[in-house]
Amino acid sequence: MCGALCWLEMGLSIPFYRIKDRNGIEHDVSAPRSGGEKNFLEYVFKKPGFLATCVYGIMFIILGNISGNAVAFGTYTAIAAGKDPTKGLVVGLAILTLCVSSGIHVFTRRGGILLNNFLAIAKILILLTMSILGFVHAGGKYLQATGSFTDMQATGDATNITATEINNAAVSNFDIHTSFETSSHDVASFVDSFLFALFSCTGFEQPFYALSEFSRPRKVLPTYTLSAVGSLMIVYTLVNVSYFCVIPKEAYTGNTLVASTFFHYLLDSSGHAQKAYRVMAGLVAFSCFGNIIIITFTAARVKQEIAKQGVLPYSLFFASGHTTPWAWLKSRIVPAPRSTSTAGVVGISLEDYTEKTPMAAFGLHWFSSIFLILVTLGLKSRAQFNFLSAIYSYVLINILGFLVSGTLLYLKVDSYFRGESGNNWTAKASSTGYIPRVSPIHAIIYFVANTFMIFASFVKPSKESAFTTSELGYPWFVLPTVGLSCLLLGVGWWTGLKGIEWNRRMRLVVSRTPYIERVSEGEYVQKAELVEHEWIPDTTNDSDSERANVL
């Protein structure tokens, strides 16, 4: 919740533009745009030019995807089909789903959004059903297990679980004297467990990656983002309680297929029947596909924004949007009336813009997703999923959470002590942006939590921990080392860009002209943007500029 408040405050306030009203009086206004954390960091770290863009951009281009979910999709799809989830089959299905998800969004923007909405609703209904079934079983009258079962763990260990143990799980698992007994009490086990939990609970930042797609973000996002985060916290808690009502602790610990085991114990009559287990594996694969669909949509928008800053080879190619094939087909069947609304520049039609999609950015996202799967191919499927999920949480949640909450705290402190002579954040955000009522508590809590997670990940787990090298499938120190090293990749990229500028004796200048529209009193939205890249003789310190046209 604190993280969501940090993103709301910065996402609905940045960037600021200075415009003139009809009377010629200048005003500072906020017109949110896509890009998420990229916009936040660029606003604070303006110098040296392009450094913040490179550090964030290279890191996000490589890791800004959930290839781990694609691996999980392959594993669960194979199980649902009754096949052995071999390495080749899992990787093949993972690459297939990445191709399908990117292809859908390239073919139709609107269709991708509708599909995502459908999948989101279906996933919520599945979670609610699971929470209800567990409590029904705990009542002791319906959905009682019979016979004996084999624990369906993915560790290679087979544990016989009796129906009596399953039917008494609600009592034994909630015994305050034994429920929390464990042989692992080290800090590393708690930190690593929390890291994997974060992977399931993240998602509040996704709308801010595609803010330009919203018609009235400042009106919609505060209410619905906080409501969604609060609702999911409740639903996830109920589902986990439901798990404990059915699955004995001995079968729950170390189980990577908990949802399927849950249905297996509830609905299969004995250990020889696995229909419910396979059905639930299919539903989990369905859920993974939904995650891939939404991340593909939002992450491609961020990569498009990164390309607009000119730090990539052929940046304008990746920054451009193109009419979707579906929109092109529709225009041939039912020609749309010629639009008379333009953004003030010849060739830019605001009516056509909404059905354009960043095809090249989707291609870049598709490539980076498959790249991560291939470079981790040497790991077993379970270890591959663990690493890809953990590195996403460590970098995209912990490191970026640390940077965003830290910069927000800096803006607040600077505003308090320097006022108008500094960034004057409080005054600007209060008048045209968004500041939570609990400010600055949300930023402090999120900053402290992420700081602890980043450095505590370097603590070596105990021999009894579930996060040792033998259990994870890779050395425990690899995750934080690779995660923090991603920041250095961006620094190296920026150094290369500066080397090119020095060699050419020229400077890259990026001009971004947003066309913003006033939708209500004090609220503006960006409708389109003209991006220009130019190499000029190195006689000025300006590396980028923005000017706003108001519609």
C-alpha cells in the first residue's frame, strides 16, 4: 500500500509543464504520461544528461518482463495436459506464449485491453472460489477427502498423506503451539521468502507504465488503485488461509504446486486420480498467461518511452507507434470519416493515435523476454522460475522501490527547507498533482523496507534453510550480485554514449513536444507527442528539452 501511494504521488504529478492561458498568464500544470519510474528518476536526476535514462532504461529493457511466468506457464500447461514437464517442452511453451502475447497486442490494441480485462476478472473469480472451497472443507461436512494421497511436490520427494490428515488440517495447521514451528530462524530465510511473496503481490505500478492510455488518470487512479491493492491483500490472505484449511503442514512446506495440490486433496477421490490436480494446473497456467498479457502491454510502453530519449540504436524506430493491422482492416471495410482534429502539426491526427501501437517496442520486449529464458537455460525448470521471479522482485520492486521512495523523500525534504528556491515539490504537487494524506509516512516506510531487503539479501542462509544453493539451484549470492550489477550496466551504456558524443564532437539533443488537453478544471492529459533527435556541434550543455502545446 505504501508503494502504491508513492507511485500515485509521483505518477500523477510528473512531468510538470509551464503553459500560457488565454490571457497570456503562465501556469505550472501536470500532464501525466507513460513511463513510470523513468519519469520519476529523470525529474530528479537531470544531470549529467541521459545518466538516469541509461541506468533505468538498460536495466528495464533487460529485466522488465516476467519470463518467470512464461516458464511457469510451460510447466503448468504440460502438467494439465498429462505430460512430463521436460526442459525442452517447458521452454518451448514459454517461448510460444511470449510470441502469442506480443502478437495479440501488435495485431489489435483494443483487443489486447479487452482480453486483459477478461483474464483479470476470471482470475479474481478463481481466487474467490478457492477461498470459499477451503472454508467449506474446514466445516467438516462437505468436500471431505477419502483414501490416501501422494504429496504432489515438485522436489522429487514423495510423502504419503492420509485423508485423516487432510480432513484435520484446519485444526492442526492453526494450532498456535505447532503452526509456526520451523528449523529455519535465520534472517536470510525470512528475506528470501518475502522476496518471492512480493512477486505475487506486485502490480500496482503497471498502470503508471501506460498513463498516456488513460483519459482522466488523476480522477480514476487514486480510488481504483488503492481499492484494488486493498482488495487483493484481503483475497490473497483468504486464499492462503484456505490452503491451510486443506493442506497439512508437512505437505505444504516446500511445495511449489500448492494450488494444484489444494484441488487434488479436495476433489480427487484417491491418490490414483489426478483430474482435479490437472484442471487446477490448467487454471494456474491460465493465470500466468493473464500476467504475461498485461506485462507485455505495459512494459512495451515503457521501452517505447526509453527509446524516445535517444539512448538506443535506431531510437526513433523503437519509439514510433504504428497503426494496428486490425485498425487497418477496419478502415478498409468501413472507412472512418476524415478527422479534422490535429495536434497542431501536419501529419499528427489525435483521432488516429489511439489505435496505434508501439510495434517495434513490442519486438524489443519479446526479444528481451526470450533472451532471459535462454541465458538461464542451464538451470532446471524449477530453479529457472525461482531465479527469474526473484530477480524481477529484487530489481523491479526492491531496487526501483528504493530509488523512487528515496527520490520522493529527497523532494519533500528539499521542498521543506528550500521552498521556491528548490524543486518546490509540495506546492507543485498540491496544486496540480496528488499528495496522499499520510505523507510522508508512506515514503519513509517504503524506503526503509526496500533498503533492508536490498542489503539483507546478501546474508548467507543457514544450512537448514529452504534457500540454500542445493535447494534454489543456484548460489544464494548470485541474485543480489546480479541485481545490483544491472545498475552498472546502465552506467557503462551511458559512458559509451558520452564516448560517441566525444568522438563525433557533437551532442545528442532530444526535443519532446507533448500536446496536452484540458479535460477538467486543473486536470490535463497528454494526447500525443512529437519527438525529435538531433546531433549538433558540442557548444551547449542542453541535452534535452520539452515544450508543451495546449489544445
